[in-house]
Amino acid sequence: MEIESVKVVEDPDFGRYFIVVVDSDALDALKLNLKLLDAFDFPILVTWKGRIDASSDEIANLLAEVLLKSGIKPVLEEGYSVVNAIEEYREDI
């Protein structure tokens, strides 16, 4: 796995975090993300340029674990309704 770039992002809602781009498939990238979060005391998000080599459920679970470990919390726009979003999602499936 090759690291292609590292970028520092300053965001008014999330604060400072790092984005690491790797030439890898999803599973290896997400596993690296978890290791980096264990090793460093700041939010790091790893993105990958390869294929998604796992099921949607596996990817969702790993992404959720990354977000929990990173300490990044979702920020909702004013007026956003989770109930409406779920209802719209259910209509689409």
C-alpha cells in the first residue's frame, strides 16, 4: 500500500483533521485508518483509490468504527429532520 497524499483540513464544524489518500482497496484502507487512529491522538480519515472489496454492511461497520474512534460527530443543518430522512429513504426502497 502506498500513501499518495496527506492533507490537513481546518473545518469550522469539525476542527482540524487529516485526510490520507492511499493506493489501496477499501478493506486495507479502513484497517489502516483504525490503526492510525489508535496510534495518534487526532482525527484521521483514510480514503482509497482502489475498489470496494467488501459488502456494504462490512464497509458501513468499518466506517462507523472509524467515525467513532476519530471523535468526529455529525453536524446537521438547521431544519434537518432525521424522521423525514428515514421516511424518504423507506419510500425509495
